[in-house]
Amino acid sequence: MPPTSRIPPLLQPFVRTPKNESLLLLTSTLDASANWLLTRFLCDALGSGQKDNDNGGAKNVVLVSWMRDYEFWRQEARKGSGLDLVGLRTQGRFAFVDGLSSLFLPADEDAADPQRPRSLPAAQPGVPSTKGLPTLPVRGPPGRTAPATAQAALRAPASHPGLYALSSTSIDQIKTAITAAIASLRPTTAAATRTLIILDNPDILLASVPGLTPAALTSFFLDLHTQATVSHVLVHLQSDLALLATTAEKPSPLQIAQQNLVVKTAHMSAKVLGVRVLDTGVARDVSGVLRVTANRESWAGIATLGEEEGGAVQAPEEAGSEVLYKVNGDGSVRVFERGADVAV
């Protein structure tokens, strides 16, 4: 079964990237994971090698994840979308930047897994070595420590092409590593020179990097979007009520920062997708609700869905709608409208 056939017909307009270069926002909650939807974005971009008039053809993809490692995404992509990420890495169509293992996992776990991407600090002329000097730990999840290395990974090990690892929470170093991952992709066709960047939970940096502001992160998103071969940037953020300042009488600085980041990114995005559980609670035959809305007004020169070339009117399914979905144990997904008797 071709990978693109794993996308339900009703879901295809939602995971198809717009014609115009743009930013996209995906939000989720702890009760409603968006992993299944991210793998469908991977499937749409990587699953076809033929040019498609609707989305501009197949794309290369750089996936940057701060919450899940490469092995997780390899298994999810295989089970849910039929994608072989190992083969796509070898072909130069996919690259993975690991923002979890070297930053937030204990060093012994990183050493025990030979398949985990390694970070390779690059020596610079005139910069003294820090070997043997004490380093300050980077803030991370409770019970975990992270090395505060000064450099991010600038290239992937020869034995694991397409795998990169971050070793610093510095925005500049993260940008350097992602730029290196983009440069490693091979433009097999004119369409494949277009690159989709997926940022999975970059909002964890708000909690782990003292002094980092939402404005710095949104500027980081825009900087990635200005890369020569980057056509779209998909940002996945958490929208749990407990993380947003609107649910607290005296919101914490982290709640205020998270709310500002979600709102700013939504204003910048051409399309906003959100997954959540049913308002009535958990149902046996429904995993959650997928809501898609379009931004019809441009922001800082970034195109939106309402600005198609030639003034064409966007399709109704792109203007905004809401569907239900059911994620099965085998990784497949059923998507259907409210009140529908048969899932499509």
C-alpha cells in the first residue's frame, strides 16, 4: 500500500501544505496527542515522488523534536504511514534533529543506545578548549540532567546519515544545527528542493532556558522560514489549559509565556490545526476532535490561505472545519464528520 493511501480522504486537505510558502501551527493536549497527525504530514510530504499540482510536489523534510527521539518517530512513521525513514535518510530526503537525548536524558542512557544520534562539537580556531572545566547544568525535567555543551551538532556521523543531535539550548546553535540538516538534503527534483521543517514541542525551551522569551522563539521560527529552500514551517505546541495563563487567578511567568507563544504563532500562521478530546469526555469510538482554521490576513509579508495566486478563492475545506477522528491500535486513523454513520 503506497504511503499516501494511509491518509483518509477527509484528512488530505488538512495535511496538505498550502501552495504559498507559509507557517503552520498545530496544537495538542496531553489527552489528545498529535503524533498521528504529524506522521500524516510526513506521509504527505515524503510519500510521493511525483509532482502534485495541489501542493507543489514532494518535499524534503527536517523533523526537529524536543520530546521524542528518532526511534519513536521511526516506528510511528512505519506503523501509521508506511514510511521507511531509514531509507529516506539514505536518499537524502529526510533528516532528524534530536533535541531530547543530549539535552534532557542522562548521559548513561545516551551511551547505551548505539543508534541514538550523537552531537559532535566543532572546534573553532582561537577558542580555548573547555575540557576539564566545570559546566553549569541546563534546566530540564525533574530527575534528569543535561550537559551544557557550548556547540550544537554541525554534521551527522557517517554511520548515521541524516541524524543530528542538539547539545545546546542556545537558539543560535539550534539554528546552526537545523541549517546543517537542511544542507544535507539532496535536491532530487525541482519540487524536492522545497523543504518542510517540523518543530515538535519547541515550547519546552520556555521552561528549560532561563530568560528565553516567546518573541525570541517566534523570531526563530521566522528565521527558519527565510532559509532559501524552506517552503513551510510546521510548529507543534501544547495548548493544555493548565499551561495557559487564562486558567489561573495569578498566572505564573511560564503560563504567561506559553500563552503568548501560542497566540503569537497563531497570528503568524496561515493555517491552525488543533486536536482535543470531546467536550463531553472520552468516547469508545472517538479519540478526539480535529479543528482547522485559516488565517485570511497576511502577517509581516507571510502569505496566508486567503491569498492564493491570481486571487483564487480557497476551497471550503481549507477555510475552516471540524472533524472527529479515531486512532486505532494498528496506527491507522478513521476521520469522519459529526453524525456520520460510516467513517471515511
